[in-house]
Amino acid sequence: MGGFFGAASHHDVVLDVFFGVDYHSHLGTRRAGMIFHDEKVGFQREIHSIENTPFRTRFEDDLPGFKGMSGIGCISDTDPQPLLVRSHLGTFGITTVGAINNAEQLVERYFSSGSRQFMAMSSGAVNTTELVAALINQKDNFVEGIKHAQKEIEGSLTLLIMTSDGTIIAARDSMGRLPVLIGTDGEGFCISFESFAYHKLGYHDEYELGPGEIVRVDADGYETISPAGTQMKICAFLWVYYGYPNSNYEGVNVEVMRYRNGAIMARDEAAAGGVPDVDYVAGVPDSGVPHAIGYSTESKAPFGRPFIKYTPTWPRSFMPANQDVRNRVAKMKLIPVPELINGKRLLFVDDSIVRGTQLQGTVNYLHECGATEVHMRSACPPIMFGCKYLSFSRSRSEMELIARRVVQELEGDEGQKHLDEYADSSTERGQCMLKSICEKMGFDSLGYQSLDGMLEAIGIDREKVCTYCWSGRE
């Protein structure tokens, strides 16, 4: 995934951008960067790896060298950025978030048109932000260039551009898969994914871009330079998983949605036959906790914390790419409370069950610590498809997804034709999948939130929410 923050003001914005970007650290762990513009100095830029060092620590020593009344920065889980580009449109900074599924085809088309080169990364691949800049530069102005890039890209594209006069251009993905919000503090304006990031900096809510909308922002105000479209498919995982609890998207708070989601799960489970009799309902830290609080409140089962996340060294939710390291990190960051585990019947709520590898290790450890029962609930439906629009999952194949893997084990290729049935626990196939996962993972019972229940918890028009990874439908 990734996130960005920008600001243009009548005062120096270095600290605003520094802390604004830092507040997006939960969205990525690989690269980060900032660009500032000052009338006398011009552009100043730094990009660093943050794979082993948090953003704030990595960039703290750079702050004395930055100066500017405009700036943009990003956390990226993909390529080094933001980039500084010189073209017929002028010199500009650019940062992007999204996914380009047809990158190689676009690069080859770019070469065939007479262009000669891209800078290659160590893997030989082209930096996707540079590719976006190249697409934008095929047109005569930024608006037409951004719209051209979004049209050509299979996936999604949300971006910030900062021009040589310090003006910032913000563009939300054409289907609004990610949010873009504007805040103001009376002296200037900021642009952010996460609303809480600018609230903490003294800005208040001003405007939320619509799908495909392009806005120009400077110290004196903002204006729409390309209107929003009528169709939206905002990612449901913003609320379920990777959005920060304090943020609002489309007017719906993340934490409140998660409480409501957990309560709906318990309500529907009780109506279908009853909630297990347990000593504690617990959440898998961090984002599983509010779902569990809602489940506990509705089911009247006590809430407990048998595991505490060790935040001093594991503060971020995303994990290293290497699976062995991921497994070790998952084990190391959760510290048990034996008194709440030994001899207890536990029901855990996790935000999602993707591969199941880490969760299986956690369940095994719970049994080793003396838990007599371990029930598991997922705050979203079974994930059946890899995301085509955002890079929030590192899965290289859909068969890495535990639900798809179990379907294949149960029925082979025939089972892949009946994924809707497997995703519905009221069907025979759905029950078979639940039973198989329970046996494989060591759960005493397993339940998934229904698609209808999750959408009810989000509370906006369901046609405006992307649920592709669960349903496979655009």
C-alpha cells in the first residue's frame, strides 16, 4: 500500500509534512521520501529506506536542511519516491499510490513510440512513479496527463504533484478506491489519506475529493480543475483492516465501523444458532481488537486481552516480505498473559484471515499455554481473490489464500467454479470449508463475517464499495 501527505501554506511546512507523512507509517514499510519547494532555494528532496528504521527516526537528521512553504511526502510499500521530474510541463515533484498491473505493456508501448529509456531499479523493473510521470508527460497539461495516465493504467492511481511554483495538484483514483482529504488551519491547506494526521497538526476538515476529481491547492485555497465522476468503488479494507482507527472515510469513522462490525457478527451468529460459551472474547492486535469489542458487547461475553502487542519494537502492522521472517515477527511481537489463557475458553476476532500461516502459529501457542478451547472469527468474508487495485497483499498467487487452497483440496478445479457457495457459511460447501480450515488450523470453531454484514457495518451505499477480493466482481 502506501500513503501521502502534502501542504502549502503562508508559513514553513517542513514540520507539518514531516509529521503528516509519519502518521501514514502504518500503510507501508519499505521506502519514504519528502520534497519541499522554497522560492529562493528551489526543490529539496530526500528518499530513504525505512525497512529497518521508522520514518521519523530515518528523516530526523534531514530536517535542518529542508525549507519551504510547500511540500509533499510519502510512505511507499513499493518503489523509491517521491520523484523529481523535468519535462515540457516544467520541473515537478510527484508521488503515487496504487497498482499498475499492465506496467510492462505500458513500458513497451512507450519504447515503441520512439522514447528510448527509463531508469531501471536493481530488479530491472521500472519505477512505477516514473512510469506515471512519463504517461502524464505525453499530454500538454497536468489535468489531461493525469486523466490519460488513469485511463491507460489497469489498476488504480492516486497521486500528488508539486509544481515549480509550489502549487500542489491532488488527484483521487478514477474510481475513488482510496480517499483524498483536504484540511485547513487558516494559513494554508494540506492533503492527506488519513484525516487524523492533519487533525493532530491543527488542521480541520475542509473537503473530501470525489472519485477521479483533480484539485489544485496552494496557500490561499483550493479549486477543482477536473470534476469528480459519478461512480465510486472505495476499498472496504480501509475500514476492516488498514485504515487507522481515528480516520473517517466518506463520513464513516474506522473505529466506530469496527465496533459495529463485531456487533453485527455476534448478532447474526446468535440468530443462526448461538455464540460459543467462552471465558473471554479477544481481538488479534491491533485492528482485530475493536471488532472483538463489538462482538463482546453484543454477545455479553467478557472482553479480555490474552495477547499484548509489544509496540516499542513492533509498532507497525505491515510485515517483512520474507515468510520466515514474517513468521518470527508474528511470534515475537505478541506477548501472552498466561493467567488469561491457561484453562480458558477463548474466542478471537481477527480483521481477516489471508494465508493463515501466522494465525496457525498463534493458535498452536495458545494450546501450548493451556487454552482449552480456541474459537476464531474473521471480521470479513473469506478472501477468494487477490486485489487488482491496491498493493496491500504480498500474495503472489491466489492459491496462497487459505480459503482458495482449502477449496482446491476439497474439490480440485471443480471447487473453483463454486466460490460463491464456499464463501457462504449457510451452504453445504461453506460448512465443508469451515470444517476443513478448523481441522487444519486447530480451531474449535470458525466463523466469517458475511458480505452483507460487513457492508451494513460500513453503512454507505454498497454499490460504492469495492468488494472484489471477496466476490471477484468488479
